[in-house]
Amino acid sequence: MRFLQLVSSAEAESTLLALGQPLPEELVPLAESVGRILSRRIVCPEDIPGFHRSVKDGYAVRSVDTLGAGEQKPKLLKLTGRILMGQNASGMLEEKTTKYIPTGGVMPIGADAVVMQESTELAGDMVLIKGPVSPGADVLRADEDFAKGEVVLEAGTKLTAQATGVLAAFGIDPVPVVRRARVGILSTGNELVAPAATRSPGQIRDANSMLLISFMREAGAVPVFYGIIPDDASSLLPVLKTAASECDLVVVSGGSSKDERDVTAGVVAELGVIHVHGVSIAPGKPTIIGSIGTTPVLGLPGHPAATYMITSVFAGPLLRRMSGEIFSQQVISAPLSMSFPSEKGREDLVRVRILSDGRAEPILGKSGLLNTLVRSDGYIRVPAGLDGCEAGEVVEVYLW
């Protein structure tokens, strides 16, 4: 399997996205729903809070009865009772009367405002009102939080703690969400050993699998690690076949190169279809996009920085497409702190660090260097038609 014709990163991404299958819905307990993606639009089932209630401790009044009230000449209202929390038995408020109401208490019929306790004085069964209030003062209307039928959360929303509080107020439990994608992760290479292993000269610890496992968890997927596979077709084929049958996406790290030794491409072609083998992008030129049955397969070069960059640019959008997630990557504009060259004819993904003065500093290094990842805040995309960027040029920075 020789290196095939290079395609643009846009074409590669479009090809991969077309392979993604929508994930099915499942119901999860509300208490476990944070971070999940809503599978359905959420419409408010009823007015919230559902009754007029006080937002302060004080006295429920008819605002007209407080007109002209002041410190020197307070209005006197007869105290006719106390409203209890959690009970809808506030009754009727007659002219020139008042009832004590706690924060959250149900407003009595006829009352349209609350006078804060600090603006009153109690004298036996009379309450001295020392200032006027307008209609609606310190009262939360029955539909002021959410109105019945109001669209509150769209399908594709990633649930936050705040959103789960809203769902609780609506009585939605369990919650309809999109099933998490199962992502099979295979790491290939005869030189690889586990991170905890003592390595011999010529061996390297498998950083890529941990990068991929952690990326998938951050993306809301369920990583399934199939281990370190020797760099030969007979070892890779049965594992890749199993992973494709058990997962929604398979990512193979290593074994992707631009010569006859591209083991991953050969095995994917034997089990399924190669759609892309070679992308005009750096790092990540030997990237493979294939499919086995209905399962997309992404083959990555072995260098850690390239692995992470291609996963971010291609696998991230694919997972969001499969889950229907509404997503907006954080992008900022920043001037470059220095000039740097770029090879014409390919798109360059250049890691950058945001300096204290707001400038973006390119972190230049070979694709095998992990330090370009941990020292960077994001990356810029240099189009294929440019041969570099100049200091002071304003660029878009895609933050991690």
C-alpha cells in the first residue's frame, strides 16, 4: 500500500464527517446527566415558579395602600396573619390590611407588592409602612422565571450544572441524552512499552495512547484501549477487526507512514475501505481515513504532537457531529510576536502560546516533540498558499 494522493484538510475533514453515524438516545438519571449532550429540545412544561411569590422577607400589600407613605408620616395597615412557607393558603388581602410573608412565600390574592421588613415597624396588630412601593415590587411573577411552552434548552446542548438545576425545576428525571461514543484506541509500534514500564535503549513509553484516551474523555466519549500492537499486519488485523465491531470510531496511533511499510493502511484496506491516505497538512501528512463496515477509522502518525493535533482537528469535529453537540470552539485574535516560515502547498498547524501582552508566540519544533503541546495555549492554521507569517500580523488562535 503506497502513499496515495494528498487531499486538502478541508476535503479530509468533510470525508471523515460523512462517515459519522448519529448516536442513539438513552435516558440517564438527572444526577448523572452533567456533561452529557441533550438528545431532545427541552420545553418548559409549566409556568415556573408557578405562583406569585415574595423575593424578600416583609409584608404583602396592595401597593395603592402605600401611596404617600414616609418616615414622618407612615401608612398604617392592619396585620391580619402570617403566610407560611410551602403552603398555598395565603387567602385574600383586603383593603388597608397586610400579611407577613417570608422569602418564597405565596402572595395572597389582591396583593401586588411586598414591603421589606426594614421599611416597616410593628405596633401591636398594626404595621407602619415608612415608604411607598410600586406594583410588582419584590414579587416574582408566576411565569417570570420560565413561561409554559418556552424553549429553554436545544437538542445538542452540553449539560452544565446550571442546566441540570433547570431540568430539576421542570421535573425532568431521567434525562434524554445522546449515548456516549465508544472510541477504540490502538497503539502500534515494536518500540513501544507501557508508561509504567522500565524502558531499554531504543524503546519509548507509549504517550500517544494516553493522549488519545484523555482526549476522548474530555470530548465526552468512552475510550476503549485495545493495547499496544506489534507493527505487523498479522497482529493488527484481528484487533482492529474486533475494535471496529465493538466501537463507534477507531483511532490507530502509529503504523501510518508514506511508504510500503504503512501497516495500518494495508490492514484497513483488507478489512474495509481507504477513503483518504495523505493530507496536505503539517503535522500529520500520513493521516489515514477509512471505514470498516459502518465504523470510521482514523489512522494517525506516531509522533505525539502530530497525533494530538490531527485528533483535535479531525476526531473532535467527528465526535461532535455524531452526538449532535452544539459547539463553538473558543477562537481569539492576537498579533504574532515573531515571523516564521511555512511550506507552501500544505496547511500548517502551528502551536502558539499567548503572552502576557496578548501576543501569540509560535512554538516551533519537530512533530515528535511533546513540549510544543504542554507549552502552548492553542494553535493557528496557516493556509496552504502562504509561505509564512510576519511579526505583528493578526491571526486567529484556536484555543485548546
